[in-house]
Amino acid sequence: MELIIVLVYLIGFQSFPPVLCSYTRMIHFPFFCFCLPAGLRVSSTLRILDKRPDCNQQGLDNCKINNCSDKRIVVPTSYAPNCPEWDSEHVGVWKDKHGPVSVVNVTWKIRCDASVVALTGSEINIVDESTNQSICVQYSYKLSQQQNPNNNMWTFSLDKVVVEPGHTYMVSVINLPERDIEDNSNKTKKKITIPGCGDKKIEKAQICLENGSLWDPNMTTTVSLNKERKRFSIVVGFEAAPYSERYQVSIQSHGFYYSTNVSKENRSSLNVTFEFGWWQLSQCKMFLMIQPFFIQCKNDCKIKNKTIDLCPNYLPRTFIIKATVGLLFIGACLACLLWRASQKDPVNTALSAAKQQPEGFQVQARKRVLVIYSLDHPLYKTIVLKLCAFLVTKCGTEVVLDMFDSTRLGVLGSIQWLDWHREQIESSSDKILILCSRGVQAKWRAMCGDKQVFLREDARSPVGDMLSPALFLMIPHFIRSASFEKYIVAYFGDVCSEEDVPSPFNITVRYKLMKQFEELFFRILDTEKHEPGKVNHIEGLSEDEYHHCPSGGALRDAIEAFHAHQLENPQWFEDELLESSNTSAEICYDAEITTNLITYSVPDSTHVVSHLKTQKSDFNADKTGPYVTEEFQMCTSVEFNPLIAENMQPA
């Protein structure tokens, strides 16, 4: 059988005229044979090691390997075979007469369909995308059956193609004859990336060996100190590599660098000695680096490094240096203690917050705020925490939050804890801030007879639902004229709406955060923003400025995160509802002074609630229950209007 392989190489001819390029296709094989003895590097040339590949298979008729030709037979689509299928490719190392080289084997299969009767052969083309070198091999054959004698798909391969480590190759296989329409339906393409020399598959290839792929310097260091001369001596030893004749050995530390070059000179191991004064080092650790110069990578070879520890041999510093470090340390400790003491001092904290106010407005005393809220969602809980942090750090306000006082709350119980703080606030100038949300409105409606509300975050919280007992205790006090000014109602405009405010609070101002936060803070301070002849302003609290400080920026990020979650999950609140409360339990409060609820009737059948203090009485409640009796009906602002009109006094 006559066997011919034509390898098409385009090295050096890309800038030549087209005529010359076409001519080189015909004469390239003898030109390649001529250049090999002249010193052309075999390891960097795309070629096939097996110069006479065999395509004989049982059941294969008239198999030949021909030249790749620019002129292929073209037939109509209906008479053309389908495209082949990729099988696999394997990368490894193979030895030729010049040494071990990295190779790739490519395998493809013929589809088992009726188009095999039109199949006359296959053509495989491999192109190096880095150098644009290519090889092309054409197989001619005829298939009498759709499957081979073993009842498997017909398989062809091109083996031992020499490739470069780290290069990417475009491999394309086309079944012949070619279709008259260039739709690539009878052509298969695939990119194959050859691993670098660090890969175990090809690290023993000659080109990798010449890049130092297997070099292990086995570095050793011997450190000695001459205490009389106060000088270090470091002896560095390492193993030389077969393909590097020169090495650069360096030691480096902060502000310190020594380097020297050493030649191998037929030695298998090399030693380098460094000497320097101990005062030249600012640290007792340094880095040892050895850079080889291999045949292939030259000045860009991989550097081997190691850490040298001089601390055991390091001389102690003088008494003056020790004393200086000690004084600096003591001074830093004193400064830290003074700073912490100033942070704990309420007067200093209030004064520091007052410095942020514009001229003409001063914070007279530090205010305290009890925050009431509903655990609607973990992201909303984060907003509440960030708001409290902003009130403390930016506004100099003391914040009372159930999450910050869980130990005392667990001892007293939710009702006693809330009632104690309410009494403390009502006897002072402090305030109660009620943050309204979807959960607040839903729990209020549940207290008025709607479906019970059990939130997932309430079930997770160790203190349970704190909002329902808070509404139960505080709404009767809220409607009294004497206590009216103690309560501040607000909601976050980006994640809540004014519809989330329960009906009893519709009689007061409802602040939209963070747009009206400055007005809310003036309310906490018992100060009017608008006074005769002037308008007070606190820098850094407006909607456009509050996020400039770290705590304000964290608050804005928390609001934006929850807003984005609501946009992505419109049914977020329904997802947080539970069918029943797994954490609900009857809570018994047995205290010296507790608060019981009794109901009074007014002529228009409106029911209101007042508090009576009794001694040694028990109070039973469900954490997530409605906290109301059948007679406790205060579900609309209309029901409260007679009592408000009766108790409100003109200012």
C-alpha cells in the first residue's frame, strides 16, 4: 500500500506572497528533512513522530493516508456524510531520537447512520493558536457497514503529535466529501490546551527538563554569630541543576538586600557565604532566594525561596531601646484607659455629641429611648440594630432594647420588664420609640380579633414576641394627655408604609425614616426644629447626610438590603408566617407588684383600659397570644376619640 503524509508548516512564510505560500505546501516535506540536520529545534516544531501511521482496521476497505488538498470534492447536502464525533485525547511524553517530547493523541468516531455509505474519508487539521503552525492529514477509506466487525462505532486516531507545553491547539475533523453549503454540519472542532511543565504528565519532556521542571535545590543554611565582631555569617548550600550553569543567590529583609552570582563549573552542589553586621537588620527573619538560569526560560525561570530564622542568634537590644519601647507601651496603655473612661462617661458623651450641633443649639442632657418593634424578618432585625447603633454613636442617645437586656428580661418576664421601663420613662423626660412595620399592623389586628400571627423570628428569639405585650401595656397610657408626648411613632419608608401604623397611632405624628429622622431626633430632645426667627438644624442627620458616618452607612446598607429582598420576594411577609407557635408557652409571673387589667365602660359603650397595682398577684399570658379579653376592644381610632377628647388638655 502506498502511504503518503504531507505536513503543512507555515513558519516563516506568513509574510510571503500567496503564490509562494501555495508553492511551499508542495515542497515543505523535503525542506523539513533538510533543516533538521541544520539545527532546527525539534522540541518546538509541530510534527508527528510516527512518520508512517497505519489506518488498517478489520473490515475497512482501501484505507490510505493522502495529502491534504485545498481542492476537496463537494457534493450536495443530501449526498454528504454527517460530522464525526470526538472520542478522547491523551497527553503524555514519548521518546524520539532527540529525547523525550510532549505528545497528544487525538481520537474520533464515525456516527452509526445511513450517511456512512456516502463517506469517502476524513481530514484532520491541528493548528497551534500561539504560533499558527499547523499539520493536516487526510484519511481515505470506504465503509461497507455502519459499525465495525465488533459492533462498535468506527474509530480513527492521529497519535504522537508533538506539542508545546502550555499551548492551545484547535483540532478540526471533517468527513469527506464536503457539503456544498458551509454550515460546519459535517465538521467537528475542539480546543485542546496542553498543561504546563508543572503537570506530572509532561514534566519529564525534554523542553520541561530544560526549564527546570524536576529541579529540587534542597537548600540548607548554617547560621553563626561572632559576638565580638557582632557579625552574622550564613552559609547557603544547594544542589545544582543539569541545564543551568549560573545561579543568583540573594538574602532579603526589610531594608536589607544582599545578592551574588555563582557558576556551576561541573559541580553538583554549590555553597555561598554571606557576612553582615547584626545592626543592619530591623527584623530577625529574612528570605533566601535562588534564581536559576535554564536553557529555555533564561532570565524568567522560577525562583526557589526559603525563610531563615535568626531570632535564636539575635543579640538583645540596648537598655535605651528597651526603655523607649517600655515607655511607649505604658503611654499607649494609659491613653487607651483614658479613652475608654471618656467613652463610659455620660457627660463627656453628651458633650461630644453636642459638638456636632450647629451654633445656637446644644444638647442639654443625654436622652434615653426605649425601642419597641416587631421581629418581621432577619434583615429587618438588622435595620433595628443598626438604627440603635446610629442613635448611640452619632446622636449620643442611650438606647433600651430587649435584645440588649435579655438576662434581666429572662428573670423579670416580658410584662414586668416592659412595665418597669415604661414607668421609668414616664417619670423622666425620656421617650418610647415605636417602629411600625407589617408585623406591628398584623399583630394589632390579631389583638382586635383577626387571625393569630406567629412570626418565624419570634419563634427563634429567646424572649419571644415582645410587641404584643408592649401594645397591651402602652396603648392605654398612650391615649392619656399626660403620657401622649412620651411616645414617638415612626416607620422606615423604604421597607414599610404608613398603612403599617396601627389605628390608635393615627392621632399622632408618624415620622418617615430616614427622611424625617432629624425631626424625630428633635422630638427626642424635646426641642422644636422651627422656632421664632430661626430654624434649628443638626449636621449629619438629614436624609442626604446621615450615611456619611460609619454607623449611618451601615444603617443605609441594611435598609437597602431589606428593600432589595422585598423586591425579589413580594410574598416575603407571608413566607415568615407560621401555622402555629412552637415556642408558645404559658408564662406565669409571680411578683411583689404586678399589673392587672380591668375594664371600664363609658356611656357610648367604648371600652378603655387602665392599670391598677395589686400586691402578690399572678398574671398568666401567652407570649404570642392576643393579650386581651373579650371585653378589651380598642381596635379603631374612632373608639378612642371620646376618651381622648375628655383627657386632652389645651397646651
